Amino acid sequence: MENKEYDLVVIGAGAAGLMAAGTAARNGSRVLLLEKMEKPARKVRITGKGRCNLTNARPPEEFAEKVRANADFFNVAFSEFNNKATVRFFERLGVKLDVERGERVFPHSGRAGEIADALEFYCRDNDVTIECNARVTGILTACGKVYGVQYLNKRGFERKAEAPAVIVATGGVSYPATGSTGDGYEFAYALGHDIEPLRPSLTPLVTSHPQRSYLNGLLLRNVAAELFVDNEPVRREFGEIGFSERGVEGAVALRLSRDAVDALIDERKVKIVLDLKPALTEEVLKERIAREVAEMQPEEFFGELLRKLVPKQLVVPLAKELDVHSKLYVSKVTDIQFERLVKVLKGFVLPVTDYAPFEYAVVTAGGVCCDEVNKYTMESLKVKGLYFAGEVLDIDADTGGYNLQIAFSTGHLAGLLKK
């Protein structure tokens, strides 16, 4: 393939790269798509726990609120190719979709591979040349313009592909086993772009709670969680929160992690306060507990009362938090201890001391500085013919399908090769 002429070389066959390559080829460009892994869309195939939450059906104004960095920059790409366009795109490729709780969109089959295969088909059907096991080593430029890339092929031989346009769609550094190892940041930096500091986002949080070992494997549904930084409330979420050997996770914790990670990097004090009974006021909860106690026998234990209020796995941690033995007769529990129980159920504090590394992060926060990219074209403002798409850019969002939509929207816009 050496010296074969193309109109475009796309680096990275993930969600953004496949969308960009297919879009450009459909519009008549001769496209080479280079992927360093053995097959395209490795990360797409595992996203959403293997189900692929490909977008979110919320209206534009609500969607924009979920984008955590450079939302104004992203709005242009979203207006060109929004969540409705994404749904139409995959349906036209024969993928049946379902809208689930929280307006999250999934393939009806429940298989992320169906989305990956559809994207690959889109490219091949439009005559994109896809070369896997091809690791790009540099982007070729002259006089401030791109003219191609150098790469190592499957056998380790150095090759050159010439083209007047290159799209960098290499992803971030989350889930590095899928090929996201930060290559695009190195390419961008070498060509004069600033890189906003990289950190994990949508990642589990590590708590120092003394009873954390009891919580491993626990999943709490319908809880409210509030993030505090230096004892000031920052963000409130509602939904599921879970605990594992990686830390505090689940949708709620992941959404809180974006602010928590930044605060921890700045060495600020971070905690999550859980309201385990968000549907009840303190007064109503107090009355509920009083009714439960009135129906119990004097020789029944305090732990049995707790079991009526929380999942079994929380009984011991709560008892320890209250410094009331779970085997204490409920008749011996004081009014002050019952008052304390109400306070803890409405405000169970999880000190946050660290966060899980990139290996467990859903996305990467930070990336190529958006001020140095034309938001109407995705072209570099520093190097003519150089474009960026997807997670390599300093754009990230909440969990719920928003980050894949960022990839599809920016990939589509970059693939239009607007000048």
C-alpha cells in the first residue's frame, strides 16, 4: 500500500473513526482506516456491559446539560448529527433499537457487537479500506499541511500512506486493553496542540469508610447521593449505587466521579452523603421506625429492626456506625439512638479518598484543547488537513449514552471534511 493515494486517512477504528471514515467514503472520498488492534471497534464491543448504550433520547437542551466539558463546542457537531440522527442511522443499517429507563438507547438484541458490526459494515459498504494491526507512528506534514501518515503494518514493516487529510480518532486512555493508549495525544502534541490534563472520568471512587469491607457486593437502588467538596455540596444524583473491590460504583457514583476526581487531584476533602430513604422526610421516617418498634417483641434485636429498613448487608455497617450492637434488645435502644438512626439513614457518609485508575474508567476527561480546533469542521487551527474526533478531544459527558453520541457526532462532522 506504500504511496497509494487516498483522500483521507483515519487513525483509529473506534466509534468516532468508523463513523468518520464511513461518512467521508459515502461522500466520495477514498479512505484508508488504520486500526492498531486486530479488529475494529474493540471498545464499542464491551461498552454498556456488553449491551452498548449507544445514545440517549433526551431532547437537545437536556442532552446538553449532560456534557461536562466544552458543551458549547460540541453543540455544533450535535446539531449536524444529533441523537435522532444516530437512531435513524442504525435503524437504516438494520439494527432494531429500544429506549429504556432514563431515555437510554440500546440495541434490541442486547448485543454491543451488533452496533460494532453495523459501523464496520457502513465503512466496508462504502469502500473504506480497513487495515488492522496497523500502528501509526507519525503524521506527515510539510509547510503546515498534512500529507499522510507513517505506520507499521502487521508484519512490522514501515509503510507510508499519503493523503491531504488525516482524522485522529484514537480515543482516550480508558480501557487501554482495547487499544486506547493515548497515541492521539502524542500526535497532537507533536504537531503543536495543547493537551488538557488527562484524568479518569466515570470511574469508581475509593472510600475509607471503616465498614467498607461489609459493603462489597452491595447494590442500593433508588437512593439519593450528594457529593461534598470541602463540606460544600457540589452535585446531587438519584439512582443506583454499588460497592465492589474497585470502590463505590454504579451509575450514581460514576456521575459524581467527574467532580470528585478533579477535587481529589486538587487535594480537597471529598465525601458522598447517601440518603437511603429519599422518599421519606426525617419526621415520616421517625414515625415509620416507631411503628416498626411497636410491632416488635421486647426480646427482638436491634439488628432485626434494621433489617426491616435496609438490605441485610447494611445491618452490621449501620449498627457499627451507630455504635449500637445489632444483638441489643430493641427495648433497650434509647430515644437518642433512634434519633441518630434517622440521621444516619438520611445521611450515610462515605469519605472519598481516591479513585480507580484508567483501567476502570469509562471515559477520559481532558484531551486535545478544543480552543485549537474549528468546532464547525473539527479541523485543527494549527495544521491544515488535520482533524480530530471522539474521546481524543477534551469533551466528556455523564454516563447514559452521551459519550458515544459525542463520538458519533464529532466523527460525522469530521468525516464531512468541510473546509
